[in-house]
Amino acid sequence: MQAPSCPAVNPQHIQDLMALLDQAPYFSLLGMRFQAIQPGYCRLTLDLDYLRHGNAFGSIHGGVYSSLLDTVAYWAAYCQMPADQGYTSLDLTVTNLAMARTGTLTAEGRVLRTGRSICLAEATVKSPEGKLLAHGTSKLMLLAGRQSLDELLAAAGAPPLPPKFL
């Protein structure tokens, strides 16, 4: 749900942003697909592939969980930030709760609180049956003039997106 003080987010901006993020090198390498980015929330999915995500013990590497948690926590904060605000992950705490071998994982991130310089978010990774596989918390440091959307677009060689807010 959108906080009353947040301006309305442009749905076309979010749609174009998710398409761009799906093509980002690391997200594409893992096979992440963004499903939703809205104020205080992000959801993505990942189809497990042992040859891409597996560890030496026959299950999915814990780094996959960490990447999913970090990503959805980060993008959950996006709609709540001013259009020119940058931010970065300051830390990530991950608790791996169960192994996965196959299926489509769903990761969800939610903002718990945003202050003047730090945003706190939490994230989960669940199995196709809804079993909780991993939980994480992330502190995001707000950066004036760095790590902004403009830098993302420049790095991707992408044209400007529609305005973030209506």
C-alpha cells in the first residue's frame, strides 16, 4: 500500500524499469524475473536450474538466496525514494532455513522503515508450495547524487524512462 506522503508512481515507468532490470547482467545470469515493484514492496521469481544454481551437495547454493533477498529488499525501497535519490546495500543478514532443488522460487521484499540516511527492509524466499526457504534483513544507505537511476541507465546504455512519478 502506498504511503499517503508518496507521490503516485507512474506504472509505465515501473513496467519499463522491470524490463530493463530483467536484462541486467547479474539478474539475467541468475535468471531473475521482476514481477512487481511498488511503494515499499518488490517481488521476483527465479526458475531453479541445478547447472546454473547448484552447489556441490545437490541443492541450490545459498548465494542464490542471498542474491534474491538483497535484490528484492533493494528494489522494495525504490518507489519511496525521490526520483534523483541513490542508495546502496549497507549490509545484508541472511538466514537460510531450508534447501531447494527444483521449482520456481518467489522472493518478496518489504520496507520496514525509511529514515533520513538509512532504509531498513526485510525479504523472504519461498518455494512453489509457499515454504519459507530464507529470510533476510537489509540496511540501505541513502546516497546523495550517487547510485541513481540515471547512473543505471547510463551503465546499461538505455534511453531515459518515462517520469517516475505522475
